[in-house]
Amino acid sequence: MKKIFIALAFAVAFVGCSQNDKPEGVKPSEVKAEVVLTPEQEFEQTINNLKKQLKRRNSNKDSLQQVYDDYLAEQSKKHMGTQLGLSITRSMAIDFNVKQLDSVMNLCELYANDDQLKRLSKAAIAAEVTAVGKHYVDINGIDLHNAKKRVSLSSIVNKGKPVVVNFWAPWSIPSRDIIRKQLVEYNLEYAGKVNFVSVAVLEDSITFIHRAASEMAIEWTSIYADNPQESPTVKYGTLGIPFVMIIGKNGIIKERNIKAEDIKAAIDKELGRK
């Protein structure tokens, strides 16, 4: 980690050197004009260098990630109240809780009025309301098996079985893979023991989503959240898909944002299997 800080310090020192620091014996006409980076350019350059190091096969990713996080925090304070500071704060705020977001948005008017920070704040509040251990929040929408009908999450929950819920969209390859490669199989394996519900997000037309659902052979309850107020982001504070959770028999959320490779283990855990 110290080497990274030294490298960064050297880079900044090099950029800031003047013609008075030219090597002895070099004529003034041979010295190149000083390149002065704007704060935005300097920030982008440093971040890109750190990202390149993170991608290297044998890099110490934990150490570099800490350097990356520390640098973001340092720069967000240094440029607080500016457009650069806002941009940095946005990138960090994805991981903030409600209290942290409130603190950030109270720093200045620029932050308080930023639409993206407002959306993140609403999502954080929804995520707290639907955290593990809290009661599920209902979602209503069009039944993808019969577009003339509407269906709700509550029609499946509280029927004496755990419910696996996945939020997905046709344009998301990872969310389609979870359905095709895992949930289709699990729906058969856990038949009679677990119920499944898929909720398609709002961004696409129902025609597109219905076709995708048919192609993937979704045989379980499938909801198209056609109202913005029924979207997963609004109801559960999800900031991306795929998003998988487990609701227990009593309507209490047992697992949230389960990784694809952990879905089966999470189901077995809920069923009391080893």
C-alpha cells in the first residue's frame, strides 16, 4: 500500500514541477512547456491508474481497493461543494445508508438538490424498510401468463411455503441466466416445497418482456411491474439486477440480494437442509 501512495505522490510532484526544476545543463529552449492538469483531469488520471493496477492478474486487490476507497474519500472532502466533488460523492453514495446520505445531502445546496442523490436516498430508505428480518412489501402488476389479469406478490406469499423472488429484465443477461440455468431447474427440484415469483422491471414494453418470459419457459408466477410505483427500486430499494431474495412462510424477508452461486444453498437453509 505504501508503494502505491509513493507512486501517487511522485506522479503529483512530477506534474507540478516547473521550469526552475529543469535538469542542470539543459537549455531553456529544450525544456518542454509545463503540462498543468485540471483537478478533474488529475482525478481521472489517478483513478484510471488505480483501476489498471486492480485489473492486473497478480495485484494485491484488497490493498489496492483500500487505496482506491481512501483516495475517493480524500478527494470528495477536498472538492466538496463542486461539480467534481458531487461526481465523486455520487460514486461513493451507492454504498451509503440512509443516515450517511442524509449527512452528505446536508453538506450544501448542490448536493441537496441533486436528483441522483435523491434517488439513492429513496432507495436506501426502501432497502431499510425491506431489510432482512422485516416484513415483505407487496408488488402488483400484469400477469405475464395472462395479460388481461393482474397478479400480486401477496397472492403467493403466506401460503405455508418459502417464496424465492427474483427481479429481472430481458436486457440483463445475468438475470436471464439465473432464470434459464437455475430457477427453471429449482422450480422442478423444490416443487411442493418452495414457490417462485419473477418480477420484470418497468423499463421494457410488456410485449418484449412477455416474449422473453416465454422463451425462458417461466412456468411460475410472473409479474410485470407496469406502474412506476410498483417497481423493485421503489418498493425494495434495488439498484441493479439480478436481485434475488427469499421470503419466509410468515412473510418475513430471510435473505436479500443473494448471489447466483448462493441461491441453492439459501433455499436449502430456509428448508432446514444441510
